[in-house]
Amino acid sequence: MAAIDYLKQHELEAELREENRLRVWPKENITPAVRDWIKQHKAELLTELSAANHHHFTFDERRRAWTVRIGDKRMTVVSPMARTKAETAASVSARWPRYQDVEVIA
């Protein structure tokens, strides 16, 4: 998994899309040099993702949407950038500071 490891070193995530399309994010971490590398190694990345049956490959269990419980209410929190469970908990606690009972469920 050398190609996926390269993405991991640059704090990037990748997913295999339909029709052999590749999605890599977050875009803030994609420098011109990394973008060129991805273009040059696209076939290798597609092979690694499909061979490993990873339709979605994440490194720190980052998601854009998490289910959270605030007090006695459950809701889905969506972020423009993928976040870890801990980052989501901190964000929710900062957004609703009067609630002490905040839990990120899944």
C-alpha cells in the first residue's frame, strides 16, 4: 500500500468513486507537488483501494457527519471538513457551551 501510505503521510484521505474515479481530501492538504504525484500515481491508488476492498479509506476515522447527543436530544452534525470523534465533541461543546452532557455517538 505504498501509494495510500504516501497520502497518509500528507494527512489525506481517499475514496474510490464510480467509474474508476478517485476522490482525495481535504483539499487544504493538497499542494501542487502532491496534486502532481496523485495524477502520476492514480492507477496505483485505484488498484490499492479496489484490491483492499476499501471504497472509503480513512486514517483517523474522520467523517463529515456524526450523530451526537446533547442533553436528551440526538442530532446529526455535519461539517464541511472531515473531523475525528474528539474534534466533533470539542466543536459541539464550543457551539453549545451551556450543555455539559455532550456525547458523540457514531
